[in-house]
Amino acid sequence: MKNSEQEKYGVLEKCRAVLAIWTEKKKASVLCREMGVGSSLLWQWQDRALSGMLEALEPRGREGREGPALAQQIKRLLDRKIRARELESVGRLPRKPRAQSSPVAGPVIS
């Protein structure tokens, strides 16, 4: 069963939201407020975008070549996704990545 937030936004809106975070044009919390979605849904969109990029950009005979530099946040997200795929391939279930620690206690969003 899909909820109203998932049906409310199409592919382009989701792409724009994810890219706004990755390019650091907007903070995730601000974007969630503006779009009226929960942070967990936004993180799901990012996870799906990363999965799609990894699948689409899988090396085909050119292993070992470095690409252009990535923003630190995107690099961390890609590293997490790559680690999770590696763990899945050896039959281990991936652990959820830990959120960065902050001085204010609150729910961990990952």
C-alpha cells in the first residue's frame, strides 16, 4: 500500500529533491518541511538513486580508472552503498549505517 507522499511526487520531483541535497543547495530538514515528507522517505529516495547510479555506472571492462572528484556527502553515501552490496554478495546482511553524532540527542535518521 502506497501512502500519499509516495504518490504525490513524480520521478522528476524526487530527482530534484535528491540532487538539491547532494549539491548542498538545501538541507534535508528544510526540504522535508517544504515538500511535506518525512526524512525517512527522503532517505529512501536517496538510497534508490544511489542504487540506480551504481547499477547504471557499473564498470564494463575499465576497472581501476578514477572518475572526477565527488562531494564528500555523495562519496560517503556511495561508499556505504558499495559496502552494503559487497556484504550482500557474501551472504551477510548489511548493518544500517550509523548517523553522524551530534551534540543534541534525538532520533537517529539513516
